[in-house]
Amino acid sequence: PAAASSRRRAAHRGFLGSPPRASEHNEAAGADPDDEQEGAAEEGNFLYGTDINENTIVRHFLRFVWRFRLPDTQGQQSHYIQELHRAWEECTQRQQGIKLKINAEHIHRFSPVLYGHMVNFPTEVIPIFDRELWSVSVRELRAEPEDLGSCQAQVHSLLDKDCRIMRSMNPTDIEKLMCVKGIVIRVSDLMPDMLSAVFRCTTEDCKNELPVPLSHWAIEEPTRCELCGGNHSFAIVHNESTFADRQLLKLQEPPELVPDGETPQNVAVCVFDDLVDAVRPGDRVEVTGIYRASPVRPIKNFKQCSSVYRTYVDSISISFERKGRIDAMTADHEFEQGKPPMLSEQRDLDPSSNSEEDISWNQKVRELAGEKDADGRQTVVGKLVQSFAPSIYDEDEVKKGLLCQLFNGTPKAAGKTVQGRCRPEINTLLCGDPSTAKSQLLQYAFKLAPRGIYTSGKGSSAVGLTASINKDPATGELVLESGALVLSDRGVCCIDEFDKMDDGARAIMHEAMEQQTVSVAKAGIVTSLNARCSILASANPKESSYDPKLSVVENIHLPKNLMSRFDFIWLMLDKRDREMDTRLATHLVSMYSVSGVRKRTEPAVEPELFRKYVSFARRWVFPRMSDEARAALKNAYLELRNQGTSREAITATPRILESLIRISESLAKMELREDVSRTDVDEATRLLKAATYQAAIDPETGKLDMAQLTIGMGAARRKRSKEIETMLQEILYEKQEEGAFGVDQLKLFINERLGDKKEKLATDAELYDALGAVEKDGLIRRNGKQVQIVT
């Protein structure tokens, strides 16, 4: 034990085929090397298979750790010595060790030679980094060597020349350190990776135990027992063997990096230890790792290997790609375990849990939210609306609705005895004439969303939206691959050309939009996947241009019960107005002219601060409903409920009340307030009237009728169809003795009665709808153009 504790520890990383070689620990280990001993570093061992000296690597790395400083580094200690102390302070159990993030750009700035060695020979150099970090830790903490666990260096942020796109990864990159970006599309189950095995002799009086470490990716079973002399008498003892966590990711090329006409490529990524379960399908990540190639055996249990190798990446570190995107919101389990964070507690400014950069941005966000005009009202909402898609002219109401969707409401548990939660996400539908910037608004919201998928209705199938069953190439087992809705979990799923989606895909949307789950029962896999995403869809009218004489359901040709699941339904119509057209033309021309570019005003909130503001609100602000707001919501709902001119017209449903709650909470979030006020409720009611209620006006009566979103026709048309159906039944009863009629003859009878009442004559569509209803009741049988009365 004494000899073991005097040896320097190096972590056995998952990408190593054998345990790293340990060296003797002495008092000089980990010290800042002296510049005068430069020549001594050239003497020593050369790393096997390389032309670099181990002492040179150690010397350069220790200098980097002890001497590298950033411009904002405070105190006498170097940047990474301070980071090392901070990592050990945050570690609750020192025996488990720490992981220290090291920026590769810092290494290149300090020593380009060391950076080159690390990139070209990572399998040999990174274990040296681990070992020397442990030695520095023992020296700095003045701790006993056996009290400290191993240290792991997680290198990230390589130079641009060492970053690769998947289709440019060549055989020359094998066994080198590289960086690759992509979207995680599949995550495997956790797999135990054996690092060392314990074998026990099965002879009765022997029971000799022998530990065998991993060597060149294999563990050889001992053939002879040294105590009893038995041959092939060893059996493995799993409970005493050592395992590490291992997981396999499938990474796909991001859409913006795929060349024209090409399909995205995939690469497998192996993750180890603390990187296991660090990402989910749908995350955009940047993986720094070692590009590897392994032989493939065409026939199992045969030693013969194929000449084509399978390539993969052994990860060193994984970072989330947040450039240009807002951060994800707090997970639901934080609400289940306790109360959400209060803004007044200022946890966002706590240096123990936030970096200096984050605290600086959080202070700017608080200052922006506190700005007021001459009347003492907050100005942040107006600035956010101006800064959202500034290249799109006007449409401020639609932009405000899309901002509400980005902020979302407050997550709430469904109840203590019921699993699930109340939906805080806001669903939006943009519909109207072509060339009204619907797709551009979709693209802008998609690029801002923390997670999200952009898809088209015509190119989306039910399997592509939910989950598909594929065979895992490594294990041969059937696995689920997530679809667009699951990949957009906690983000935004943007669906263009929503009206052109087939019926099978639309049926999936009902569950996803309200229950926020996707149920799958395929190939023996029965499960329910989370799809807690906002749906942002755009749809064109079926006759190309919007017909104001028809209802929104008839214009777009969507299922009626699907329409009621949208919180906002925005009608974006191309109205002819000379003054409006002049301003729009001036705005568009100025975007492309030289003088217009010079005169272009900058957005009120710069893009980076805009994203940080939305991220801050989603992470730290969770408004609660005040008593005043609760009473205002009740009154607003009752007012909307009683807006109809007749008892038949339905003007509000309970879903409308839930939408009002979500929109009110999102408006309070925009101003970073912890309580929903009456003003928020009034503004939410106004937005709802400007959007959904504008779309729900009956074109025949000009009155509000929410039932047409679920039934497909307004109150006037429902009344007329019921009247024609009643007339048809009366005619059939009076003419029962004749037995059969022609369709044209029945139409003539109905039009005679309508003419007597001086009403509009029945159309063929209205007649066939009435015939279908009567036939469903079993009163007639139709045979082509003939109708037979059933007696």
C-alpha cells in the first residue's frame, strides 16, 4: 500500500486500450519547471510510436499550468491554478477525482509546440496531462497522495484548422484530436465497460483471486493457477471487477453545413464517465475527441477482418452549441422538488453558481427590464417587438404573439395525485395569403429557439414526426429513433405548409399539441415519449388566396378539432392599401439599396442581448397569478363567453381560458415580473381578440362564433343546413307512398319551399349534405341519382 500511494495517479480514460503508465511520485513532481533546465528536458524516454520526448511534454504543460494568465486574471496565481482550486472546492468526495476543462486555444497561445503534440498524439499526451494535474493538485493542496482521486483534463475549443465537418473527415485524421459539430439524433443505453477483471480459482481448497487489468483492449483469462497448479480453473467474479460507464451517440450533420443536393451524414461518438447522459436527442453539440478506426469482422467469432474499417469518435469533451440561440428553460423536476427560484432572491447574481460572464449579462438584462419612459411605464416589450425580425415590415401584433411563444407560460404540475403537468407552451398558427412573410417569421423563430426542428408538412410523415424503429448496426437490436416532435422537446417545432400534411401525420398532432406526449407501440416497443414543444405552423389557403366569404377552417382545409388546439391563429392577409403599399415598397427597396443600408436603424436591443434576455426570463422568471389577475381572468372569460348574439353561437371554450392564462404569464415574463397583473390579462385578451377571434368571425353574419373552429361552419350555415335537412324529412314523409325520387326532383321540391319563404335556393353541396344526414338516420337509401324511401 505504501508503494502504491507513492506512485502518481493517472485516470484510466475510456479511449485508452491499456491503463496509463504510473511513475514514481516525489517532492519535485508537479513543480513549476526552471527555465535554466531546458537542456535536461531533451533527455529521457520517447513516447512509443512518436518522435516526442515525455520530459518535454511534462515541462511545457507544467509551465502552461503555472504561468498562463488571462487579461482579467486576478491575484498572484495563474488562471488554471485558480480553476484547479475551484474544482477541488466544488468536489464533495475527493476520492472520486475531478474533471478540469482546458481551452485548447490557451495552450496554442502559450506553446504552439505543445498544442501540435496534443493534436497529433492525443492518446499519449492527454494521459500525461492527467498525471501532471494530479501531481500539481497534491502539491497545491498539500494533501496525502492516497486522499486525492484522479484528475481528467477535458480539452475543448480547438483551433479552426482542427475543426472538421463530417464529410471532410479523412483517413489522415485517424488517431488525431479533432472537433466536430452536429445534432444528436440517437442516444444508446448505458453500457458497462470493463477496466479490470478479478478471476477466482474454482478448485475447492484454493479460491485464489487474481486481478487482471485491461491490456490492448482485451482482458486475458489466466490459464494456470500459481497456488494449486490447476489448468483453466479460473472463473470471473463480476462483483469485484471494475467497470466504467460508456454510451454511444449518433451525430448528424447540421442542416446549414449540408451542401446543396446532398444528404446529411452521420458519425458515431463514444462517451465515457461523466459525459454519459449529458446530452439528449435534438441537442446541438460540439464534440472534441479522437478520431478512431476499428476493424470489422464480417463473420462473428471468426478472426478474419474486413479491409474496410468502421470509424467513430472517442469523446474528450462535449459542449453545447449556444451561438445565436436562447438557452433552454428550467427542467420540470426542479418544480416538483421545491419552489421555483424567485427573481428577488438574486440567484442569477450568485458567483458560486454563475460565471463572471453570466453575471455580467444578467446585470445588463435587469437594467434593460428596468428602463422606463416619461410616464413611468416599462419600455422593454416595445423594444423586444422592434428587435424581433427587424427586416420584416410591420406585423407588430404577430411578432408580439411569437414573442409570447418564445417566453412561454409558467410550468405547473397537474396535481399531487395525478401524473403529468399543465401545458405552459403556446401553439401558434400563421395563415393567410402568399408573400406575407409567414415562412420568414417561422425561420426567425426557429433560429432563436433553444431546440427545434424545421420541417415541411408535405415532406413529413407520421413516423418522421414521432419515432421510427431501426436496427442498431452495432448490436442488431431494434431501437427507437426520435422524430421531429421528440427532438424538439423543450423547444419549438416549426412546420411550414401545415395544410398539406397528410391525414396520418395530422392524427399524431392531436396528442402532441395538448398532452405533450407521443405514444408509440411498434415492434414490441410500447412507450410514451415526451414532446413538450411549442408548435409554430404556417398554412396557405386551399385556393391560393384567402377568401373572406369562407371561414378559416374552410379556407385552410384543416381538421376542425386540431384548430382549437392553437392558442393564436393569426390571419395575415394581403390587403390593398396605397399608403401601406408605398411604405412597404420603400422598406423593401431600402434593404437592398446603398443609401438605404446607410440609413438603416439598428434594432433597439442588440441580437446577443435579445437572446440573453429571453434565456434569462425562461430560466429565472416564473410569474404567479395574483388575486386581481385571477378575478380579471374570470371576468374576461365570462365576457368572451357571452359575446354571441344567439344561444347557438359558442364564443369561448375552456381552452380559451387556458390560453389566456399562458399568454398573461408570458407577458409578465417579458417585463421580468413575478406576479401577473390585471394589465397583462387585458393585453392577453386584446391579443387573443386580434388573432384567434378575428379568425373565428362568421363570414355570413359578421358575428363571433368559436364553434366554427371545431365544427367547420358558422352559426348561420349550421342553422340553414338544419333547416334544409328538416324540409327534406318533411318532403319524404309527405311523399312516402311514391317510394322513390330523383335527386333533381328532391332539389326542386326543396327550392319551391325556400322560394315561398323568400330565402336563398339550396346548392348541390347543401342538398348532398342533407341527403347524407338523412341517409345516416336510416330514412333513405341512395343509388346513384335515385333516392329510395325506407319504410
